[in-house]
Amino acid sequence: MELGYTGVAYNRTLKGVMSESDRCSTPLFPLSKLTPSSSAFYAAVKFHRERLNVAVSSSFCQSYDIVAVRPMNQSAFDQTCQVSEVDMIAIDFSEKLPFRLKQPMVKAALERGVYFEITYSGLISDAQSRRQLISNCKLLVDWTRGKNLIFCSAASSATELRGPQDVANLFSLLGLPMERAKAAISKNCRSLLANALRKKQFYKEAIKVEEIPSGRHVTAQSAFDEWLKWDPISSGEGDLLLDDMEKSFAVTNTLTKTVRTVNFTSNMNGLPVHGLQIKDLISVDKAAFEPPDTDDFVPDAMEIEEAASVENPEEEGGVNPLHEEQSDLPENQGSLSTLCKEQGEILYCLKAPSSDDSAMSSLPTYKGIYANSEEPVSISSKKLNYLDNLGANHVAPAPSQIYGGNALPDGGRVHITKIETPITNDHASKELSNLLNKSRSSAFELVDSTVENQCDEDVSAQEGVVLDNISDKIDTGNKQRSFLASSDASSQDVYVEGEQYSEMTHGSVNLGDVLPIEGFLYPATDFNGPVPDDVKGKRKEIDIVTNYQGLGKPRAGTERKRQNSHHQHFLSPFKRLLNPRSFKRKSRK
Amino acid sequence: MVGFKNRYLLMEVFVDPNKDFSLDEPIIITQFNLSKAIKDSILTNFGECGLASSTNSFQVKYVNPITKICIFRTSREEYQKVWAAITMVRSIGNCPWFSTFLTLVEVSRPAKKAALKCDESKFEQYKLLAGERLPADAHQRMQNCVEKVKALEH
């Protein structure tokens, strides 16, 4: 974060045949201190990626934001380029490639909107891998010319990270023009995320509709401002806003009601590990984000929870997972509530998910209602109790407010695309879990847990509670995702293969494209880049208008077309320069 | 007209990010060891020719050991290579380190301004982190460094 990135992608590698037990667990922990060095705005977004090998099933995809494939042989590579439904192809270039890159394949992949990922930690680490990397990916860089390329660091420690401009410069050595290189670490990442979200959330031409909670007194101006700041890719209340963070650190141990801070300091030590592994339980307690205080994303996130979503998982979902989860509830609730009491600082608490029936029944009633946390609109009794509990806990310590929308994520959704639901039938059993499992990155994943330590001594390093946020919402839009929050957020978790992940929620979904719904999952290959190795630099805030447009037109094709036209515009001035004839050369630097 | 065109690279250096931040730095960055490390990196990555062509105008203009801000001057033709080489430096002496790019300017005055600004903000952070452990002479050293920046040519 100090280097100026605004997003973090956390990598989870799965190898071999994926089974139902592989879930996505994303431990997050907050940055205890950030030094705003170069970028003005920090938002940590949590992504997951899987590296897969052979197509197994698609139900895992939905619990992750991005699905990446690492092909291990020629046929797998061909298949991924041409057929498979993944967001990204990641090839480890620092070793000898087991297959050849073929230009028609690469071209086909580009046309389909699949991104290629190049990891740059090989350039930094040692000479051998550097050589291999440069020679291998020079081909790719030449063919793609920076289009659909993403640079990531597969850093195994904090020393292997580099700032975004540094990375861009490194790749300009490979012959990529500087502009393209910079785009590859910023714009491409963002558009990849947008595409991925779109694929998961929407089906064809669906539009997401937001509701403004009626309970909030927002002036027209402020509402608009909120929208402008709305970032569809961000994880919602997982976002750390710089101002908030600075304030929170300034006040470190003093919690005052007037301070609207995002306190990520939850003493993880106190949190039982399993207590955080709430599948589905949660909806994040938006304690710090009160509507009048909004200048952060969270309220927007909340609004968006009510947005339409394509799938109506709760309608079709099997009841079974839900029941399981609910049984887990009491203990989790207990643990969390005690924790909340103790800490007094935790702004994120887990709420019980609403039950199946209630969710469905709440749907009609919930529309347009932005209930207060106390209102038991679509809540099961458990949830109610829990909320009360939370409410009681949080009154004293911090200005906590549980967003109604937050609390009732399920109900909040306006399902516009009900017609599309037939798609979801396949994954009925998973749907519910999808619903319920939503992990919100309330904390930020540090590059390395030790970096945290470095950053701050006063504020204890925390691992945020990752909450499966029921509220769906915007951001990662992956309602389907459920992440296990394990308190031990460090990279150790990642290393363990076959670790229990939280349950995958499967979204039936949506494809932004015309392509079939099922994402192919290839069983993962090795673990790579344990620690949040993917740090994407995104400095731009998405213009809200374009956002809506982007969402409204989930066709990746159109977007690609736009990109293509950009591409051509971009090329034409260069063509003149490259022309050896005696044209007047523009002095272009 | 000036024949030589230079580029000034302003960078921030991180030494050993894995350790707990402490005021006792394992190594003091000086102009000398910085330039040695970078030249080694150019040598391994770009070879003898690369080193030769960049050494001509490569100079470490300013280093602030407290805030770890550095200004390098390179020629306009070689700045990308030098920048890449700096990025690829993994350790200085025995300490792992890495650097972050801040700005790239063409004349030294904006570089100095930027350096001053960065210095100040980093120093504030440093003070925050250090708390009461701030050594007494830290302010004095900062002052010296600031003077040095201002005294840079042009």
C-alpha cells in the first residue's frame, strides 16, 4: 500500500481436482498504519484468484472474484485460450515454458476478453529467472502489445514488491511502450475486475438498479457525491478511506463518538479462529459509516446492496446449506458478540443471515425500505437477537450503526432480472450459500504480515474480521462468494494447500458475454505468490457515469470494441512515425 | 544551448521492510554505498556497455538517511535503464531493500522542491512513528539535509 497501489488481490491457488471442500477463505487483516506516500486514495479490494489446471466444476468460481488459469501443457493452453470461461490466464514465465505460445491462440484469447498475467517478481529475484522471464514473455508482450495484459508481482515477501511506475518501467524494457505498461497495471486491472464482476452478476443486458434508502436524509448534492465516489469494484466497507484511516490513527486508542473512523483494530488474538469462519453469516456491521458522515464508499455499498441482481439465489437455493450455517450461528454469534464487547472497537460484526424463507418473503417487503438495524424486516429470529446484541454492544464504544440495508441484505435486493432465474436452477444448492456468504473485506490484506508490524507499533496489528457479508453488494458483486475469515490472516494460510476454504457460493450466472455460464475451472496448479501477490495500481476513480454504463452493458464485446477503437486511434499516430518515408515527423516524445 | 540533457529521478528507498520498524537502522545510506549498489545492479543487468554508458552522467545527487529520499541524476538516454536497474536492486550491503519511484523531472529545481516536500512529509511520519524515541539530533540532521538540498547546483 505504501507503494501507491489502491487494490490488492489475494491469491488462492488450488491445485489438482477441486472438490467441494475447497472453499475460498480470505483472511484479511487491516493495515494498522498506512503512510500515504504517493497515491491519494487507498482502497483495498479483495480478490481471489485460483489457478486451475483442468476443468472440473464451476461452483467454485463464484466464490472468487477472479478466476485465473495456469495451463500446464499445450492442450490446456489451447483450451484456455479458446474455450474456457476464465478471467485470466496466468503463466509462470520464470521457468522454462512447457508449451509454446502460439499467436493465433493468443489472438483468440484476446478477442474473448481473457487477460494475460505476467508476474514480475522473477525480474527482481535472481538472474536465471530473470533471463527466462524476459525471453519468454517478450513474445507475449509483442503479440498482445499491452492489450489485455496485467502485471502482478508474485512476491513471496515484501521485498519483492515494486511500485507501479517502477513496474511499468521494467516492462518498457521488454519493448512495451510506457503508456501501455502503465495501463497494464492500472486500467487493465480495473477493467478485468469490472468484466469479472459483470460476468458474475449480470446476465446479458441486465441493469443494476440502486435504491436510495428512504430512511436516510440525504440531500441531492450529497447523494450525488456518494454516487460519484462509488466504486463498483471495491469491496464496500472493506475499503479503507485514507482520511478515515488517518483519523483513526490519529486518535488511536481513543474512541469518541464524534470521530468517524474506520477502526480496523479488532484484536485478533481475542477472536477465535473458527469464530471468524463464518460462512455466510455475516453482514458487516457498518459501525463507522453513518449516513450523515458519508464520504466513503460504504454507504454506497449499502445502497447497492439493494441493487438488482440477476440471480435470485435465495429463491432457488437449497435450504440445506442454510440450515447448516444457521446452526453455526449461535456459537459464532456468541463469540463475536463477546468479542465486540471486549474490544469495543470492532466495527465489524457479523450478523446472522436471514433464513431462506425470510429472505424470500422479505423480498417484496424489503424493497425500498431501508430498515434500521432494529427493524426485523426479513430476519430470522436469530438474526434479530444478534442484532440486538450487537446494538447493545456497540452503543457505548463507538458510533456504530448497523445499516438496515446491511442487515438485511437478502431482502434488499431488487431483482430485476427475475426472468433469468432459470439459469440458477442448476446451482440451486449452492445459491443460498452464495447469498449468505459474502465476504466483505473489512480489513486489508497486507502484503506481508510483517509489514504491518513495521508500520505501526502503537496500534496493534489487526487482522480484520473478514466477514462474510451477506449483503451483496456492489463491489465485488460477488454475492456468491463466501470467504472464510480466518483470524490468522497471514500468508501461512495460503500456503496450505487443500486448506478448508469457506464455502463457495455459486452464482449462477451471468455472463456478461454470450458465452455459457459455466466457468471452467481447472484444478489449480501450484501455489503461487502466497501473500497478496497481486497488487494492482488503480489510481483513477471510476467516473460514475461510465460505471453505470459499464454495468448496464455487460457485454464484454462492446467494451472490447471500444478498446479496439482506442487501440486503433492509438496506433495511427505511431504509424506515421514509423513510416520511413520523409513525412514531417512530429516530434513526439 | 545545453548539450547534456539530464533526468532527475526522485526515489524513496525502503530498507528491510520485514523488520519491525525501529529507529536503529542497520545501515546508514550514504551517497557512496547507494551509488555502488546501483552500479553493481547496472553491471549485472546491462553489462559493461550499459554500465559505461550510464556512468557518464549518473550521480547520486542527494540522500537523506532519515527519510530515505534520494535524487539521482542520469542522462536522458539512459534513464530508463538506470531506473530499471535501481528497481532491481535487492540489497545494499547485507540489508534487503527496495526503492520506489516518486517523480521524474528534467531540471534539478523541481526535483529539489519535490525532495523537500517529500522530506518534510516523511519526516513527519518518522516522528510519528518514533514517538518519544526520537533522537535529539534528528532535527539537526534533518536541517543539514535540507540545507544540502537547497545547496544543490542550480
